[in-house]
Amino acid sequence: MTKKPINILILFYSFTGTTAKLAEAIAGGAKVVADTEVAVKRVPEILAPEFFADKPKLKKTRDELAAKFEVATADDLISADGVAFGSPTHFGSFASQFKQFLDQLSGEWLKGKLVNKPAALFCAAGSTHGGEEMTLLSMMIPLLNLGMIPIGIPYPIQGEGPNFDAGSPYGAVYVTRGNRELSEGDKKVAKILGTRLATMAHILNCGCEHCNLCHILNKKIT
């Protein structure tokens, strides 16, 4: 029997475009894993059009992202075998646009539609120590409630030397410091996260009768 490909969803919200760049780097890492299909989609913008009327740069970014990436739905999450969630850091936490999207998943939560799906996290922040790790940790809370399995990046896997500080054990991080482009270290850690996410999705969907892993994960403890 031919095994179906694993579907990975890279889901992000981006205000200035930086989180979108990190999303694409993570997607590149997921695509390295054989028999993996990757989709990159965005969380819908909830700011009124009037907000962008006197902000031409932000409006241009909004329009470019809308043209390049489809808006995700709850069905995209359900059909995915693994999901990477990304947001900019807004006041030490993740963006309200992302919170609004997650708050609509009560029906999926009640039915357990997202239980045992691996989830990875990434974020972009304007400055070092600007709340990026708090953003990742706060995003993890609703995902754990939904029954998802967090996938991090252990420091030994990130490597040593100048690239060591590019990421976080909680997920991939992109610190822009205004106009800083993604470094090679940023890209490396992002790709590692994408690869780990896709690999774990394959493991959790192995369908192997010998290890029976899927059955054990879904078995209710009595």
C-alpha cells in the first residue's frame, strides 16, 4: 500500500512582512523531508481598511501578503498533519489577529480535531529581549489546550558557534532590529524547525502495526 504524503501547514500573521520571511524559511526545512507537502497560509487581517489609509508602507505590505498567501481556515488545520504557527511579537505576546483566529476553534476543540498533531512555533520581534520567547510560550498555551504536541529546537541540534544564538529552544526567532535581514543562522534554525516538525508528523502518522504508536496516543486512559 502506498503511504499518502504528509501535509504540513505553515500558518502565520505578519504586520510588516518579517514573520512571512521566517515562515518561508521554515517551509523550506519541511520540504526537505521526503513525501511531505507544504502549504504556507496566513491568518486574516482584522484591522479595518481605514487603519492603513495613512500608512502606505504597511498598506503595501498588507496587499503584497494578500496577493501571495491564501487565508487559512479551520479546515486547513484539521487536514494538516502538522502545523507551524508564527506571529510577530506585540507587547510581549502574540498578535491579536492570531488570538482571534484561534478563538474560533472551539468546535474543533470539542471534537478533538487537533489532538496529537505536532505544532511548532516561530515569531519575529523588533529587538533582542523584546518579548520573543514570551510570544512563543504564550502561543503554546492554546495549542496545548487543543491537544497538540509542541516541537522545539534543542540547543545541541541548533549547533555551536556564531549561529547558536539565532534561535530558541521554544521555536524559531527573527529579531529585525529595524531593518535587519534574515541571517544565515536565522535561516538554519528555521529550516531545522521545519524539518523536525515534518519528521515528527511522519512518525505520528506512521501507520505501523508493529509499534502501534497512533493507537497508543489515541487510547483513552481508564
